Amino acid sequence: MRQPGGGKIEQITWRDGKIYELAAVSQACFAKHEQANEKSSRLLAALIAAGDGRLQFHSAPDERCEIAGTFVVPGDRLEASRIHGRYTLVFYQHPKAARVAAGWVDSSRLKPAN
């Protein structure tokens, strides 16, 4: 994590032996993410995005913390790591581009992967 000028916090994650850069987030949303991490329950599960249309990622379990341009579509496979209220913290790795996204999504739009 690093805080450049402009009030955004840049994030990285370590996944499967590689470092990935995540979307920069506001200080307020990062604080909400940290609080949710402390209060959330651990959940390790493979899930599938379900429902209609795009499933929007958020940097914290709060509608105001939307990550612009970061979403998955029904059928995309996700890996869950935590659950807090009506949100689940998930990771998504694009199967071709190998780009990784992480964020909180609406839990009602997820179903178990087979």
C-alpha cells in the first residue's frame, strides 16, 4: 500500500506467487475496507457471478465505494476470502489477460461453483 498525491491509496496484492496492482481507492473507503476486514468472517470458497448484468466491485462494503470500470459478468468464476454483512470480498483473475481484480461484491449475486 502506498499513498501518492491526490488522496488515493494505491494497493497491491500477492496472489499465487505474483504481485498484482489493484485499483487506487479513497482514504475513506480504504478505512472502511480495513474495518470490515477486522469484523468479517473468513470464507474460502469458489463462487460464480450470477443474476443479470454486471456485478460491480467496491473497494469497501459500501455502495459509495464503487471501483469504476471494475466488474464481472454472470458466469465469471470468483474466489471468496471474507464475508461482511451483505458483501463478500472476492478475487477475480481474467482467464486470458491474467489481470487480477479484488473487491467487495453483493453476496446475493453469487452462487457456489460446481
